Amino acid sequence: MPITKVTRNYQITIPAEIRKALGIKEGEYLTVELRGDEIVIKRARKKWKTFRLGRKLTAEELEMISEEVMEEEMSWEP
């Protein structure tokens, strides 16, 4: 069983063998849950909004998209 250390900023590193086995990539979101005296870390299941590359967007469309994303982010619960 791999061991990891808590840094002074209360961060941990997921051991390489675990990251590779689960395919966890840099920038992914994970949820953290407390179960009794255990910490459970899971991949967050979130579908992110995307738009087609190369499509020309108007300033109004960009504003609308950014507002939707901000509203979604504020309401998101893991």
C-alpha cells in the first residue's frame, strides 16, 4: 500500500502507481468525502460545457456562455 505525506499546506500527492492505474490526469477534479475515520477521494463526475472550435462567436454569445458557466460553477455540488 503506497504512503503519501501531508505537506505544510495540507496537500497530498497521489502516488504514481495509483494515478496510472486510474488514469488520473493533471487538472482533473476529484471529490473528497469523509467516511468515519477514512478519507475517500473519487473522480468528480461533471460534464463540462464545450463549444466547437473554429466557430466565430459574437460578444453577446461569449458573455452568455461565461454567465452560464459562472452560474453552474456556483451551484455545483460534488
